[in-house]
Amino acid sequence: MNTKSKILIVLLGILIVLSISATYYRFFVLKDYDTYFENYDEEVNNSIDTDISFKQQMNFETKYAK
């Protein structure tokens, strides 16, 4: 076996180990991965609504507070 083929085999092995590790991480560490993003979208929408109502309240207070 020459040096080129040894290097390719090592790189292929590293690629396989990394893909298995990523799959393990995806399915066993991030169990509720999809749920996390659904909740994140709801949080973003709620914070946008809160931000808008806060700005409206500030405009109202600035306009009428004397």
C-alpha cells in the first residue's frame, strides 16, 4: 500500500467517525430539536408583539404626558 492510499483511508475513517458523531448528537443529545425551533419561533413572535406594544405605549406616554 502506498502513502496516498493510506492517507485516503485515514481521511475516510475520520469522515465516517465525524458523521456517526453528528448523527448521535442530533438524535440523542438534541432529542427535542424540532420542538426547540417551534418554541423559538413562538418566542420571536411574542417578543416582536411585545416590542411593538412597548413602542406604542412609549409614543402614547410621550405624546400625552405633560
